Amino acid sequence: MAGDSKAKVIVYGATSFTARELLTYLDNHPQSHLFDVILSGRNLQRLQASAEKLEKRHKIVACQLDDQEGVKNLISQGDVVINLAGPFQRHNAEALISECAATGKHYVDLTGESQWLATEIIPKYHFQASKTGSCIIPSCGFDSIPSDLSVYLSLKTLQQQHPSATITKSISFFKVKGSISGGTIESMKSVAQIPPKERLRSEWQLVNRFEARPSTPPRFVYELSSPHLPRRLIGGFFFMFPFNRCIVRRSWALSQLHPDVITDRALDIDEESKEPVHGQDFTYEESYETGSKASALLLTGSVILFGILFFGSRVTRWLLLHLLPQAGQGQDMEKLKKGNMAVTNVSQTTLDDVQVITTCKAQGDPGYIVTNYMLAESALSLVLPPPKGTSLPPLAKIGGVLTSASGLGSVLIQRLRDSGTMEWESRIVTGQRAKVD
């Protein structure tokens, strides 16, 4: 840790709307005596104004990300960076990632920009970070922790009882009460500005050695029935699925890498703490739960129409952008706290009569409130002692461009449980298989 016994957490983009809840959460965290928070961003005056609204006093470091020496100075003062300044490619998050990878510091963010990760971040920094012990873990919010850790927990639950079994098919149904954030719209805008012929659309884009494999095609309606579920699950296309599946697929690939193959460094790895390992055959799907086929078809049709209007024409995109939330904008905090999310994941396994059902629930708007809890606890997972009975996955002790499953695993799940911000449950069921239509 930098400087003294306390961990140093740098929050870059500390003046953003999303940062307000995150900084308040960190200030009131029960382990706040174990870490210090450094507020950083481009504008000193705005940083000072943000700092004045907080209960605790924090160090402030203004830094432009095109100032290489300034970035080096900033990163030298911390142990982990929480980056809120998106869209991340446009706002030069690579400057923070590059310095963290070079110096062995850790980095987490909220990006949903898969093309940027595939073409700029993973090829440049995965190997370097693995040599310095730096954990670069993007997408540590609503995209894509519920998706990634639901599959992780399902697999872990399965292999604790059946060590040689693996998951063959997994589907998550999302039920969300919340709003779309201005940051999400900005990320979509960044994708729209990429020439259509250059856009990557494959679920394998974050796993280079499997590029040639076909992606699982989306469906208009998703249906799943099981005697082990309280209701029949019916849903339409979930707009976050194209990105979430890329993260889940990267976790699938990274789970199959043994530490001895990756590094010759001596690592202190607890052999009793077995991390789950995927098999070769695995498919993942997502759906937004609607309750009926008609509403599912309506949702899917609406998403398709929006996609055509937003990504297909500059004129219609310009019109839509004037109607959608802008970056930095948000709703009334009381309304945001009334939101909620629930995810039900059902996974089929290599054992005919064995399935795993995993659920996660949280109170608060997923994109504005719950995402901050996930992001904050992701960063703290990397620099604070793990909860009792947990340990970080071996890849976290090596480093690289990782995922929440491959880099944080059960430590993050337990931290979210202990904080009271998210409920995670997973159980094995036997007998009649769930029927997916």
C-alpha cells in the first residue's frame, strides 16, 4: 500500500452525478478506517465543491489525463483507481490503465465499451499487467457484475458438490425498476460513432483465440419453466445482453487458465480455495422479464426499432439524444432509492438431473445507486483483507485485464452480502430439468 498502512483509493471523475452516491457510500463505510479516499478529476474548483459536501475531509488531486507526468503523480499516490469518467475511450481512461499496468496498481470502472476493450485495452495491457501484478477490472457495475457473478456463483455452487461437473447452458432473467443513465447513453453514442463495418458484434471479441466461433443468436421471446421456480419466466431482449455476454465469455475463458501456465512468479495461493473451472461447452443468454409473450414481443420490437433509429441514422440519433438523459444528469435521489433489481439465473449442467438456480437482489436504481455499491466494493476487494472464509482468485494475484468473476470472485460476493447492499443465493436442484423455449 502506498505511503502508510491505510489503503489509498483514488476516485477519478469525483465531480460526476454518479460519484455523489459512491463518495457518500465510501465515507460511511464500516471499514472506512482502513482506507483513505483521494478525489481526482480535471477541474480543481469542482473537486473542491464536491469535497465540501462530504462529511470527511479528503485529499484532492486535479489531473488532466493528457498530462503524462500528472497521471504518474496521481497513480503513485494510490493503490486502486475507481474511474467514473466515461465514456472511457473518449475521456482517455487508457492513460490511467497504462500507468496502473506499468506500476502494479489496480483499476476498476463502469465501462460498457466492448470494442475499446477488445482493440485497445486487452491487447496492450493484459500481458503487462500480469507481469506487475496489476488487476485491471473493467465493467464493475450494473454492467456486468450481476451477469458475471451469477454464472460464477452457480458454477462454484455446482462444483462444491460435484467437482467434475460443469455448466452447459445458463440464462439470466432481469427484473429492473430504474432509469437509464446519461453515462449509458454516452457509451451507446460512442459505439454509434464507430463506422458500421468496423463494429465488433461477436460475444467472443474479448477472447481472441476463439474469434471464429459463432455467437449465440438472440431471440424475440425467452421462456423458462421449472418446478423449482415460483413462476414461469417470460421475457424479451435485454439491451445490455450484447455487452454482458462478452464479459461472461471472457470469464469462461480465463477460468480455464492455470496460474502455473501464466506466470513463473512464486504465488501465495491457497490450494484449499478452489476456484470454479468452466468446461469447453458453454452458452449464455439473458432476457428482460416481462411476464407475458405479448409484452416480450413488444419489448423486443421496441429495442430493435430504437437500435435502428439510434445506430442507423445520424439525424434520428441526434433527435433521440435530445430526449434521453444527458451525461451528468440524474433523477431525484429519493426516486432513485426506490428502484430495485432482481436477477434469476438458471444453469443446466453436465449432470442430467442437476441444475443450479442463483438469484441476486438489490434495492435502489441499478444504474445510479446499486452500481456504486458494486464498484466501491470491487475496489475495496483488491486492497482490503478478504472476508472470513474467502480469498481472491489466483488470477488476482497474477494480474491482467480481468473480470469480476476471474479477479474478485467470492470476495466481492461476500463483501456485497456483508454490506447489506445485495443479496446473493445459489442452490442445486435435482429432478425435472428447467424447460427453455
